[in-house]
Amino acid sequence: MAIVLYRDDPSSFIGRTSRKFLQPTGYFLHVSRQLSYALFSPSESARKSAVMAILPLLLLCCTLCMVSSKTDDPVMRVSVPHDAYPGYGIMRLHYRGQAFSLLENEFSCLFAVLADGLLMPTGDLTHLADAPPLTLVVKEESVNGTKEQMVVVHVVDRNRLVRFSQDSYSGNVYENEPVGTVVEGLDRLFATSDPHHPMVYTFVSGNEGDAFSIVQPVSNLSTTILIRTNKVLDREHQEVYDLVIRATDVEEANSADATVTITVDNLNDNAPFLKGRLRVQDP
């Protein structure tokens, strides 16, 4: 299930997404929202922006409806930099001994699927930067039958690919602090991409016992994200958490990962006490 929260700006939303959001119903929902802005927004600039956003979505909706009814698996979305060279590995389909081929369409001549399931470009993609997403249909033939897998490819200007400000981060938090305490030392924890696209942050691994949660930013304009505690931490139970966090541009399906090491600092559990006899000396 996809949960999407729309804000006043028609070009921005934040929330959690799943692969079902990539199905036609998800696109129709997004289109209907944009259409409502186009028809009823009091701002002329907002109406124009919504109209421009609707056009490529309508084209993609039509493609999704025509093709998804013929495919057996959820739609896969991937991004590739505009200057990717022929042979660049875009993604690898799960190989189980089947034979792969691309069904012929307007863009299939620019791509190929190798015998092991590797999808790659075979020509120059520069002219497709910032164009509407391309739809490829991969045919898989095996002894168990034939099925088709739809792959939506976004050709993105390399400068707009999602990237973190650095590869790794370190933060700390005291043990025994109340739930909701913000981890300190993560002042530059953010990723950048197209400023008009929504960014969603998720934990990929390392969040043992659901110890932490991410406060999603209201925009992706170099806005530092916050990581809060979900429970009272105990240093004796676990001293260090090695997290992998992922930032995803949900409109162009490109993402980047970064490592975050959080150290649980010691807090003396015992009240101080004096050992021995106290002597008071007059001055």
C-alpha cells in the first residue's frame, strides 16, 4: 500500500511509497491531483505548472494501462544517467535460466538484455535527457512458459541524480534518553536531486529492533533530515548502530545510499556515593 501526502505545492509531496504506487492506479491518482490544481488553483502560475506536469504523466498512464495488463510482475522503474556509455549496466533482471529478449517498440533499438539478464544501452541516450520516461517490455521464455516484464526507464541528467553530501556520517545519542530524542552530529545528512521532485528517505539495513525513525523533510532543497530514537536505548545492550540510509527520487526512480554510524554514549546509571568517612576541616 502506498501512503502519499500532498502539500500545497502541486509539484511536491512526501510520504512512503511502495512498488504498487508504480502501478497505473498510482499514476491516475497523481494525475487527478495535478488536474485539480490545474482547474481550481487560484494562482495562474500554479495552474500552468500543474498542466505541464500532467502531460507526461498522461502519456505514461496510457502506456501503463496498455502494457501492464499483459505483464505478470509489478512495473520496475530504473534511472540511467544521460551520458551512460553503450554497455553501461542499468539493472540486472533475476536470472533463473530463462531466455531474455526485448519486445520491439520505439525505444527498444537503444537497449539490449544480455543472456544473464543485464539491461544496458546500446547507443547514445543524451537526447533523451529530461524526456518522458521510456517503456521497455522484456520477454522471458523458460520451460515453464513465457511472461513479460515492463521496465520504465528514466534518462536523467547526471547532475540531477540523487547524491548524498558525503558517503558516510557519524552521530551520537545518550542512552536512557526519552523516545523521540534527536541523534546529534548529523548536521549535513541530506541528499540532493531535482529540487522540484519529492525525496523519500528509508533505512535499508542496520536499524536493529526498529531503534530509530527518520523525520521526512518538507522539501529536498539541501534540507538536513533528522533521525530520532524510537525507544529508550541501552548502551550495555547495543553500543553502536551501523545504518544504511537510502534517498529516493520517487518521480525518476533513482536513489543513493549512505552509511550512518550512531554511537550510544554512556550515561552513569548509578548515583554517586562517598566511600569511607567524611572529614571536615575548619579553615
